[in-house]
Amino acid sequence: MSQKLDKTPNVISKMFTSLAPRYDLMNDVMTGFTHHHTRKFALELIREKQIDRILDLASGTGDFAFLLNNLLKSETVIIGCDFSRGMLEIACHRLQTIQNVAEKKLAFFCSDINHLPFSDKIFDVCSIIYGLRNVQDPLGVLHEIYRLTKPNGRLVIVESNIPLNPIIRFLLSFYFKKIVPIIASLFASNVQAYDYYFKSVEQFIAPIGLLKLLKKSNWNQVTINRLLFDTVIVYEISKK
Ligand SMILES: C[S@@+](CC[C@H](N)C(=O)[O-])C[C@H]1O[C@@H](n2cnc3c(N)ncnc32)[C@H](O)[C@@H]1O
């Protein structure tokens, strides 16, 4: 296993800011556009619910928040938060290009998701898409999201995963160690950061570990959906 990654907030937010100019492009190229499929899967879990307020944590350039904006009724308040100014600048730029933004009540703001400036129990749904493995204290973040979520509210987590199947594991490792550096050298605004990407997936707690953290932070009723040969997991979680 590689050396433990430094996930102090300053290091991570700077790294994502350096990635931001080409983040969306790299996501498309590196995943062969499959990240759209996983986001849409997560979106379907939210579609049927009665939602007044939704919080998208570690929102990045806002991909998921914009999908929510298209999906949900116009009265729904959608808030995206992230601590990388570079990622947020792109989200805000995209926001300015949307015509119906005033009706839709979509906003982004800058904050560390470990400590959010909201009262208890105000969100019907929270989401964190490819964000949790980047935080220093995932348990603290899960506690914080629990605090903000209404009773009977929901949390949707999407996270990359290293599958148990040895063949897929081998192919994934080959792809990220040999092919992605070439793709990154052609398209990325910070090539080294893509080394971080695979290591952060390798070092992240396996689904069983995340289930334990969810239990410790009082969440219950977890449904696990394994996508793309188990390389992505979508967790649907409720607060009873
Ligand atoms: C891999 S990106 C995912 C962005 C977006 N959710 C998406 O699906 O494209 C991870 C994001 O998490 C943010 N992040 C990591 N740790 C954070 C923290 N403690 N507080 C706020 N944002 C954080 C980073 O700035 C980055 O934008």
C-alpha cells in the first residue's frame, strides 16, 4: 500500500483548485463518460422524494447540483458547498449561464464540510458525490450531515471502489497506473493530482468500513448499489 495521503484541508483544497480548469474534461475522458451514468443513478434515488431543501456536499464544479436543479420542482432550494475556490468559481460561472436560476433557488458557497453554518435538521436530502474519500475525518463529516438532515431524511453517497474480483482489480490498477498518467499529461491542469486520485481510492475504507462509520454516526437503513463492475458504489441511507 502506498504512503498515507496528506488530506489536511489546505492541501486538498489547493489541489482541487489546481485541477479545476480541466476537472470536467478529465472526468469525461478518464471515465469514458461513465461518471454521468453513476450520477444519474444517484439522481433517480432522489427523484420521487418530496424535497424542500437539498444540500450537495463537496459539490466541486456543481455537476450534481445542476442535475438536481433540472430534476426538482422550482421551489426546492439546492445548496452546493465546497472549500476549493477554483472548483466553486467554475460552479458559479456555470450558474450565471443558467436562465432560470432565480426561480430554481440554486446557490453555491465556500465551506469546509466538517463544520457547516446551518441549523440542525433542515435538509430533506444530502448528497456527497466522489467527495467523502477526500476528507480527513469521514466520521466527523457523517456526524455533521446527520445533524443537518431532517428525521426521515436521506443521504446519498457515491464513491469509487476497488472491487474484490482480482481480474477487475488488476485491470483497474493497470488503467490508473499506466494509462491515466498519459491521459492526464494530455488533458489535465495538474498531472500529479491524478496519482493522488487512485491512491485515495485504494486507501479509502472498503464498503464494510463505511457501513461501520454510518452506524457509528447513527445512520440506518443503508442500501448498497454496486455499479460498473463494482468500481463505483452508490449508498442510499436514511435517518429514522
Ligand atoms: C472528486 S471532487 C468531486 C466533486 C463533485 N462532487 C463531483 O461529483 O464532481 C471532490 C471535491 O471535494 C471537495 N472537498 C474535499 N474535502 C472537502 C472538505 N473538507 N470540505 C469541502 N469540500 C471538500 C474538493 O474541493 C473537491 O471539489
